[in-house]
Amino acid sequence: AALANIEVIESKGLLAHVREMAPYFQRQLRGLAEIPLVGDVRGIGFLGCVECATDPHAPAATDFDKAVALRIDRLCYENGLIVRPIGSMCVLSPALIMEKDEIDTMVSILRDSILQVQDEIRAEDRF
């Protein structure tokens, strides 16, 4: 199975495609750093992480930050995007065949979800 996977990766030029698209993916993700609820954005290649931080001065993520990431995950899922919440982080690892328009859609869904949760917790007077 592993050899068959390597054959597909090589024959379809997936590595070259990821090398071409990854900088675009990372730039689009970094654009989320402007949102106040986002404490950090990091990644490499087609792996990205958006970390939630309701208190930018806290030395570590709080339980509330972790709950915020779960809320964002739920909204993303409802809008067609699977995000893996790990602690206070929303982790993305898109398919290696993603194109720019699909990356834009993915980041847009994540942005809208973060903004909605941010508005909700502001209304709850928790941010």
C-alpha cells in the first residue's frame, strides 16, 4: 500500500503541486492573524494552525480558549470545513490537490467561524 501511495504521489506530481500552493496557503492563513481572537498563526507546507487566545497576556491557553476552539470547530463543520481542534488550536491539513479557490473557500469558512465566535463571546462579555 505504501509503494502504491508513493507511485500516485510521483505520477500525479503532488509534491510539486504542494510546493507551488503551500506559500499561498500559508499567506492566506496568516491573514487571520488580524482577528483579535487569534493569538497565533503558524504552519508549514499544507499544515496550518490558528491558535485562539482570549487573553493575549496569559502564558498558556486557558480552558476557555480550548472551549472557543471547539466552538469554532463546530461552526466550521456546519459550513463544510473539517478543522481539528487540539487544545486552543484549530489545525488544518488540506488535501494535497487543493487549488487556490479551494484554499480561499477554506480560509473564508474559518475566518467567518472565528468572527462569529468572537462576536458571541463578546456578547457574553467574556472577551
